[in-house]
Amino acid sequence: MSDGRLLVVGQGLAGSCLSWELWNRNVDFHWVDRGTGGSSRVAAGMINPITGKNFEPSWRIADFLPEALEFYTRIEACLGKRFWYPLPVLRLARSEKEWGKILGKLSEPAVAPWVVGETDVTKEWVGGVIVKGGGRLDVPAFINASREFFREKGRYHEEEVVFDSIGRGRVWCEGAAGLMSGRYGMHRCAKGEILTIRANGWDETQARVGGGGWLLPVGNGIFKTGATYEWNELNDLPTSEGRAKVEEIARRLGGDDFEVIGHEAGVRPILRRSQPLIGPVGNDWMINGLGSKGSLYAPGMARRLAGWMMDGIEPEEEVDLRVFLKQNL
Ligand SMILES: Cc1cc2nc3c(=O)[nH]c(=O)nc-3n(C[C@H](O)[C@H](O)[C@H](O)COP(=O)(O)OP(=O)(O)OC[C@H]3O[C@@H](n4cnc5c(N)ncnc54)[C@H](O)[C@@H]3O)c2cc1C
């Protein structure tokens, strides 16, 4: 379909946030997805300000988190639906070495504002701290409600668009499918598997992160837990090995008494860790590379891209695809 209007290709977090930005600027656009679903369909939606083995602040968290929360609150008000659920995160350490590293970071200026303090832990863990400011975006609810809103406005329909180099004012928001085409150079996409479990009586007041995994309450005794990382088999097929690994994470973080009620897999779109990129592709545009943190970065990246496309306001060099390609191709 090519009627001269801007065409947003892909209805994951990137395409959804961009469509709202265009809508709010009264841009005449339409929006398509091939309907097979991408990694947003399986994302747990957790935002955890301080992450990883090294207990590091997420890249530019202080800029992107307020922007994301303002964006989701605005869309919630517009649609009369709730998508964002704030939750403290209990970060657990399994070894003295890991705990030492966490303790050493607590007073760092980039870390301290996100930490409530140390907390008591059960004997399987060496120590734990409570991290504030995070929570859960109900990603499927957000992208489904966005799609229905724009479908009703006559802006959205299902269609597969084939990439070619003749630019027509399209914005490619295809997630891992776009990166795996090789068109932005080497990618580092990673498959992830995730379980939905029922566990009555487990603590639902906080997310738990530790021992290489996480456990996220989603209400009524249901939890999401994950996730695996796999770089070779890049598909969305759940595996028995993946399930076994995630069940082990659930046991470690929650206990033995749970029932698996869902098992999904997806491919995280990664170009360079979890730092996304935006920019021109010929006469088209792209937004991709949201990595493991699409809920955090999609709103801010969509705003920057809309500002660039519509008003010519170039973003910071570190998110500019042109700069990345110059350094990496
Ligand atoms: C197991 C797992 C757990 C995760 N957990 C979290 C989490 O807790 N928190 C978090 O923030 N992030 C999480 N993520 C990461 C998150 O899923 C991604 O960052 C985000 O969803 C990427 O969004 P996207 O819009 O770029 O891509 P996608 O969601 O993949 O969307 C791309 C869309 O483009 C469509 N498409 C592709 N090609 C075409 C074409 N040619 N024509 C038409 N349509 C096309 C696809 O159908 C798809 O709907 C997780 C990911 C995985 C795999």
C-alpha cells in the first residue's frame, strides 16, 4: 500500500509508541503489521532501574524512565485503561562476591537515588536490596489497545510490507525481523523464553531479581518468570530445555509450589546491548534495537524519531543510526 501517506511498519512497542507520537502531532499516517507478532507479544514488561550482574543503572535511566512514565500515563488517560503497575524490585545476591559488588555500588551517585536500602533475606541468599522506581508495563494490553484504537480510526490494518531500497516515507519498526535481514550490519539478537506460572500465596508486593533470572507478579497469584538467552536458534519456538531453565529460576526465586500455565519465546532485537537506534534509511526511517528494555526506551525513542522526521530536530549522536553505521559497517 503506498498512497503518499507515511506508513509505519510493525506493531510492537516501537511502532505503537511511534503511532501515538504521530497521532498527537496530527500527522496523516497509516500503520500495518503482518500479524505474526514479535517480541512485544511475549515481553514481561519489567522496568528495573538497576540491572545485571554488575548492578549498573540502565543506560540513561534518569532521562528515559520519566519520559516513559509520562507517556504511558498519557495513553492510559486517553484510552481509559491501565498499563503501568509500579513495583519495588528486590535484588538478591547469591554469592559473597556479588553481594560485595552490590554493597560497593550503593552510595554511587548514579545508583543511590534508586535504592531504598538493604533488606533481610532467606538463607539461600547472601543479601538483598530494594530498588525503587521500577514496575511492570502490561505490554500486550498496551499494544492491543493501541492497535484497536487506530483500527477504529481507520489507520491500522494487517499487511506484510517487503523492504526495498526505494524509499517511500515508510518507518521500519520490525524488531528482530528487520535486524536479522542484515540491513543494519551485525546484530546481536537473542532468543528468550519465559513462563507464566500460578503460585498461590507467593509475595505479590515486589518483583524479585537474582541468580540470573526474575520473578514478576502480575496479579491474582499469577507471575511471569524468565528468561533464557540464546543466540543461535533465533526463532519463537518454546523448547523443553528453555522451560527447564526457567522453572529452575522460578524455584530459586519463589519456591517449589507452582503450576506452569504459559510458555512463550521471542527474539529480542539487539544491535548493541540495550541501546536503541533511530534514523533515516534512504527516504525511509527506522527505529529498532530496543533489546531487553523496550518498555523503558520505546517512548523516548519514538518521540525523538517523530521530532526528527517532522521538525528536523536531530537526536543525540549516540542514538543516530548514521553514526552507528559509520562506525560499524
Ligand atoms: C522473553 C522476553 C522477555 C522480555 N521481557 C522484557 C521485559 O520484561 N521488559 C522489557 O522492557 N522488554 C522485554 N523484552 C524485550 C521487548 O520484547 C523488546 O524490547 C520489544 O518488544 C521490541 O519491540 P519492537 O517493536 O522493536 O519489536 P517487535 O515487538 O518484535 O515488533 C515488530 C513487529 O513488526 C512486525 N513486522 C516485522 N516485519 C514486518 C513486515 N515486513 N511487514 C509488516 N510487519 C512486520 C512483526 O509482526 C512485529 O509485530 C523481552 C523480550 C523477550 C524475548
